[in-house]
Amino acid sequence: MINTLALNLVADVMKWDNEVATKEYAWLRLISSMKYDGYSDFRAGVRFLESLVSWLRQFAEADRPTAYAFVKTRLVYISALEMQRVIETFIPETVTPYLRHSVGAELSIKPYEVWKTAEGTAAFRRHLRRCLFVGLSDGSRIDVLRRANAGRLSQEQVVPMMNVDDEKWRSLASDLKNELGNDARFDDVYLIDDFTASGTTFIRFPGGKPKGKLYKFEKIVQEAKNRLKGDFPLADGYTLHIHHYVSTKQAHDALKERVAEANQMLDNKSFGDALITEGLALPNDLRIAAIDKNTRLATPTKPGDGPTVDLCGRCYDHDLFKRLEVHCKEAGQTDMKYGYADCALPLVLEHNTPNNAVPILWAETEGKLGESMHPLFYRRDRHG
């Protein structure tokens, strides 16, 4: 009953006749039940259809077809099940090929020959055991990673957060030495997070001073290494792997540049090579527009994106920028019309909507410095 009422309200807001309404109802029922109703930050008593009605009402009647078409044809929603699949493929599709090449180089054989002999198989297991997996946030889903690799990974090579205390460092070191000998150290460290869109917050140097998750981890490692001496489990010059379950091409390229900068700027860094990987790479043409940083002109990515880009530019409250001003200025922005770092993404993750997505999807403002904004997918904002 509630579902039917919500559908009728959508039709009323959109001014659909019976023929159009019948066609759209089929799609709305399907997408709601299969995906959007699973969004974890919908408020009590509200699912996708109810949220869609409120969201569409905020736009002028002439703009509602553009807003609805944007949701129907351009919105990308990554569900919990889809994210789980990306996590489950991390070890077999990202870690395993890297280790096969490492073992192949060690034994002077081809990577595909590693499991051909008992010697190769044993070497692969040793290399895998000398990998440490570190979650950078709740989004790293370490619980899912552990369950997916039960019997393959030791509990003593996976840590859920990067704030590791001395007792845990000692435990990691002790367990590794008991298995592989007193000289054993972690040769590879994987820093894992769920999503990156811009790559700008992972490591940056505003005013020449380092900030970001990589710097925080580096500081933790250096301080623990000085305190623990021989009880510290990471090898000197370990290989650092920066892995995101989902990443844009823009973020991948930015991370490469910023890690190269970190190699020059960080004194006596603990790691050697740094490799950047992702489980799901989002293409550049996913974004709805490219924004010129000097003129602030937005060029639609695809021919049909023009009306949506225009809508994002007009239906905007500059108070959103004021709330996030410190972070936006670090990214070289003067407004937030197209999301943080001008990523202009039509993207929603099932557990939250990134602020790199276009704000018409997630922003909630009172209209102090422009149009009031009502979210389709409510966002929990960590910054303001």
C-alpha cells in the first residue's frame, strides 16, 4: 500500500499520464527492490521512493524531467553485495598475481610455473605470510576480508585499523617469527580502504607540511620502530601497496603523482617501492563534467549531460562550500557545485554517499547562500 502510494506521488510530481506512469512504475519497483532500498542511511520510515518524491519536489517543474533522467540513466549505485564481491576478489586477483611474480623472480622461473613444484608452492606461502594487511577505515571491511580468506590468511597478518599499539606490533612480530623463523619480517604492507575519487586526501603537503592517511601511517610506523627495535615486525624498505576496493581513474593518477611527491618530501621514509591498485576502476567518462579550475566552466562529459550539469550549477547553496571551506581550498576549489575536488560523480555507495558525488544527490542545506537543497541519498558528513 505504501509502495503504491509512493509510486502515485512520483507520478503526480512528474505529471505523468497513465501510459508513461505504467512504464516507469516497472523500472522504479525493480530498482528499488534490487538496489536503492538497501541504502543504509535512509532515515526511519523512508525508502527510495519516498525519498525520490521529496527530492523531485525541490526542483522547478520544468527541471524535474532532467533530475529524473539523471537518476535513471546516469546514477551508479554500488550495493553491499557488489562491494562484497570486490573484496572477495582482492586476494586472488590483486595479491596473488603480484606474489607469483615475486616468487618467480626469486626462483628464476615464470610466474605461471610457481605452483608447478613443491618448492614454488612453499615459497608462495612464505611470501603471502609476509604480507601485512591494514585497514584504514571502517570502509576497509576487514571482517569481510577475513571471512573470505579463512584458512588462507592468518589472523596475525590482518589488522582492522592503522592505529596499532605496541602490544599488537609485538604480537604480529612474535607470531610471524614462530612460523617462519627469527629473521622473518613483513616484506609487503597493504593499506586498504573502500573508495577514493580524487586521491587528494591520502597524502598532501599544504604549506610544505605532510597530511593525510599515508603520513599518519608513516608516523605510526616510525615511532613504533624507534620504540620496539628488534620487536618491530616490518622489514626495512618494505613494499607499500595502496589498495582501494573502488577508485576513479582521476584518483589513481593523482595518487601516483602524490606518492612520487612523498618519496621526495618524507624524510627517511620507512617504505621502499609504493604500488597503487584497485579492485574496481571507474572510468573517466563516469563523471558528468570536467571543470576548468580557473574559469569554473563545466564541460559535459557526454552529449546528454548538459541539462544535468546546468541543473547542478543552478540548484546550489554556497553555504555548502562554507561548511567545508578548509578542505575545499586544499583541493583548489571556490565552490562545491560538482562535489569535492570537482569530481562530478553520479555515484552512491550503499553505506554512504561520497562528497565527491554531485551535491544535488546528497547535500542538505537551508538555502542561506542560494537554493535550499534536499538529499535523495542522505549523507553522513565527517567534515561539516
